Amino acid sequence: MFPTFTKCILHLFSSVDKWNIWKEYINSVFELIQSPSVVNNHAEPAENGQNDLDTIDDTPEKAHEFICRLVENVTTDNGYLLRGPYLARFELCSKLMEKGIDTDLLGDTIELFIEYFRKFGHKPCCVSDLRTYLRLLDTEKKSELGSRLIKDVGISATSIPQSEQQMQRHICALQLSRLCGNHKDLTAEHLNALVTALSLHYQHGYQTYGQNLLPTDQGPSDPYALLAAHVLYDLAQQTQSSEHIVLALVLLDNLLNNSPSNFHAKLLSVKLYHTLGGGIGAQTMYESLDVKHLQLDSLGYLHCGRLPCTGLLNLATNLYDTTLKFFSSNYKDSSDHLTFSYKFGSFQKLDEFMDFRERLNNSLHYTTIAVDGIMLCLMQCTTSEALYNLEISPKDNKISWETLR
């Protein structure tokens, strides 16, 4: 417990942006809180002499003070702000709420979000960083946060970003506002106006900042079009009309003409094509993703389960065969990995490879494909002779059926 705490302190003074160390530090603090026994305080000081190991962070107040001290003294890495200490405050707040401890010592939680957005809103990672901690806010505070972020950017319906950084901040604010639920109660008229504004912002961003990019690059304004497509899907659900889904597909097609490697647009297109029952379009878009290896499990479920519903049974059969071959070869490939790990002394990797193999064998997608593949074989039999000649042997699939019950 205490050795872990000491190592975390030493690591954080030397490298303040290591997120895994921050999580270990906060966990060790709460372990110390739960074990108020006498701790040996003797430890070697850090090389820079800044380590205060004479006092142990065994209370939330001490942990918060330590984090704030690093936030105030944090140095930039090659001119870039470091996110670790700022995210540590969110993690501390999350742990306090889990334990039922008052979070007043951190101040207003919304202000933590606003401060983080102002410092890192120009980075695409800002949304993924903050969305994890939106659960710290109730519905009313989420709505307030979404509105404040939009106002903080300073871009209205009649203005455009003056720089690429401001455009990224605007995109970040819009995405967080949607995650906060600010689009749920908008009328169809307001949603249509939002789609128009997002489409215009996308065109402006592409013409101003998206020219002369490599085919493998994603355009800086692409998130505008993706967000507009999501809003159009909301409109289709609200109005029960497929017209808006067609418009979303047209918008995504235009995006892919400008950014051919945008996998977000391709995945969304697959979903929208299936919503319309367009199996050929979904298959074409799925093939353009060039899904391979583990992606057949992590992404394949989006397409495989819905393709037979479009009546394209031959396409579905071929797709199922490809997917099942991956799962069938998993046992052989993972056995090779285990052999090489043992041969070269990488014993720590043995458990990882064995766990990985079992997770794939117990994959819900694997189970679904195996059963649906059998059903497709039965459906495609046009004569009784063909039915008798079917080679269906579920035992060939390495699925632990009893475990999955």
C-alpha cells in the first residue's frame, strides 16, 4: 500500500503526465484512508528535492492539495500543456462520489469542466477525456454545462471560426453539448436549422483548412458533417420519415469524397444503410472499411447480424464464412503465441494470450455467427437431397455452450 503510494509520488514528480500512475496514486490514497494504521514515513527523497514524503496523503484534502500543487507548478512539454494533473481532479471527484464522500473541497464540478475545456478544447481528445466524467453531473448541471461551453467559444449562428483552433474548440463544445443531452428536447424546426448550420460550418472548414491533405488524413472540419448526420438521424426518429436518413447518407458521401479514410463516416453509413434496408450499400461501405483480424469481432457485429434481413443470403454466407475462419484459426494462432512466449521467456504474456483466446472463444458475435450460419445453410437448401448433404457440425466450433447459458 505505502510502497505503491511512494512510487507514485516519485514518478509523478519526474513525469506529471503519466495517467496510469495518477490512477494508481488516487487508488492508493483511498486505500490509506481505509487503513488508518501507522505508516512508515521513511523514504528517499526525489532527485529534484520536491517530494514531501514526510506527510502521507491519507485524506482527500491532502490528495487535492498535492494535485493542485502540481497543477500550479506544471511545466509544459515542448510548449504543450500536460493533461494529467487536470484529469486527476476529475478522477478524485469520481472516487469521492463512489465512496459517498462530499466533493465540496473540489469546488463547483462544472468549473472543473470549464477550466479543462478552456485549456484543452482545441485538442480532439478533449471530448473523449470529459465524456467519461459527465456522469459526475446531474441532468440540470449537464444542460448548464452544454450551454456554457457553446457561449464560451463565442461563435453564434451567424459567425464562423477565425482559426483552426477556434473551429476545433467549437466542434468540441458542440459534441459535449450533445453528450449533455441538449439536443433531446429541440423541435424539428430547430434541428433542421442546426443541420443547416453544421453543414455550412463543414463546407467553410473544408474550403479554409481542409485543402491539400493526404488521402489518409481526416479533414479538420469532418466532425461537423458527422454531427449533422447524427442530428438528421434524430430528425428521422422524431418525424418517422426516411427522407432525413437519405439526406444524412448524401452528406456522408460528400464527406467521404473529401476524406476517403474517415472510418467514422463509413461506420455511420453502414448503420444508416441498414436502417433503410439498403444491403448492397451497407456491404459496399463495409468492404471499404477493409475489416481484418480482431476487427471482425469488434466491428463485424454492426453489419453481419443485419445483412441477412436484406435478403442477400449469398453475401451473408460469404461474410459469415470469412468471420468464422478467423475465430476457428484463433486457437491455432494463439497456441503459436503461447509457444513463442514460453520459448523466449515472456512468461507474463502467457496469461494475457490465454485470456485473449478465451475471450474470443466466448465472444457473443462468434456465437451469433455460428448459429446464424447454420440457419442460412438450412434456408438455402432448395431440395431435400441438398438438405441431407449438408455438413453441419456445431462441435467444430470452439464455443463453450454450457458457459454461455
